[in-house]
Amino acid sequence: MLYDLDQGPRSALAEVHRQRRDLLRRACSRHTRRQRLLGPEDLRHVLVDDAHGLLYCYVPKVACTNWKRVLLALSGRARSDPRAIPAHEAHARGRLPSLADFSPAEINRRLRAYLAFLFVREPFERLASAYRNKFARPYSAAFQRRYGTRIVRRLRPRPHPDALARGHDVRFAEFLAYLLDPRTRREEPFNEHWERAHALCHPCRLRYDVVGKFETLAEDAAFVLGLVGAPGLRFPAPPPRAKTAAARDLAERLFRDISPFYQRRLFDLYRMDFLLFNYSAPSYLRLH
């Protein structure tokens, strides 16, 4: 199934997406040097819907649960109302095939012919959301045991035995220090919840037809479903504006107590996401 986004009537939204594609291409040519070849494992986050000719690269903390629900509904693997699909079912391993599961020839065929899209988010708001979800909520005990205990052991002087055992009280500054510690990425890749979007989806190596944004989720989701020919399928309602503003306030509140030195180092770590997806440095940062 071939999608040609440059044919047909030019809506204002289609123009927005053309500009985003052009900006991404220019940013890639300006800011990336020679890169290694991608292997199948680099494509683990690109999900495949063969029936509709779709490739979706999911970025955690950017409405990926709802996009997985929509793909399950589209493919007939689950109930037709995405909102009725439980989150644990949407995230169950193997429910949706990944591009990494195919042979190189099959991967290339799909990359040439399918509509590829991803959704991104302002990097520091995504990071603050990941911290809140994984370290500041009681339902993330397994995550806290795996990562929180490691952070406490490595970065906290004289930690309490309870914190060493549970990792339940990681502070934001400790989380950021863990991200910036060179040992972290030497030991294993970043967890997908705080890995940079460009490192998960490789937008300078793969051609994306649609770059959706969390900040314009409703319009961009409807645009993708219109291209697919499934405008009747309702994308689950995005968070209300008040909740979006609260996410921005959370990021500002958390970063306010971080020193300019660490703010700058963290901005450098996520710089490519800011550049490739046209996000400005947040005004609350003290980078100079």
C-alpha cells in the first residue's frame, strides 16, 4: 500500500506535516555525521500493521499506550473500541509485530511502501513525566526496585536500608545524576522511558511521513487515521489542556531546583531531540 502525502488536496494540517518533515530532513543533514548501519534490534520500537501498511515508532510517555490500542483495534487483534482495551493488553509483548521480527528484505520492503509515523514530546516534559510515573508513584514498585535501588546505592551517601531495599524515594536530582553518570550507559542502554526519541526511532536513518506531537495530539492523531482511511476510528481523548499545563508546570517545578551546570549537561544530553523535532529550550532553564 503506497501513501503519497504530496498528492491530493493540500489541507492546512497536511502543510504543517510537510513543514515538519522538511525541518526534520534539514536538521538531520545539519547535525548528524556518518552513522553506523541499523541492525534489526534497532527497529524494535517500530510496530507493523501489514493490513493497513503502517509503521509506528512508539516513544514511551507520548501517548504510546493509546496508539498501541488503536493499532490493535485497526488490525482486528482486539476490540474495535480502543478505549475498551486494557493498558496491560496493549503493552503485552508480541501483541503487535515489530519491524525487528522480519528479515532484512522484508524490513526494506515495508520501509519503502508503508506509511511511517512517530509521536514526540518536549523532551524535559517527557523526562519529568517519566520520573513522576516511575519513581514518585506507589504502583511502580517493580520499577523502583530495579532502577531506584541502583540509583540510591550509587549516588546517595549513607542511604537508609529501606531505601536500599525498595528504591522508593529517589529524588529528581538523583535521577538526573544517574542519567548523566557515564557508568549508566556503559552498563546497559537507557530504559525506553528516558531514552531519547531519536535513539529509539532513528529519524535520520528512517523516513517518517508524519511527525506527530504530543502538544497537538488530537489533530495529529486524526490526521494519521484519515490517511489510513479509518477516520471513524476514534483515538482516545487526549489529556485536557489543564492536564497538559500541569505537565509543563511539573517540569518547571522539578528543574527549578537543579543547578545551571546540571541543566546545561542535561540539555546537551537531549539536545538532538530538541533540534530534530523543533523544540525550543524551556524558558525556565538557566543555560547561560
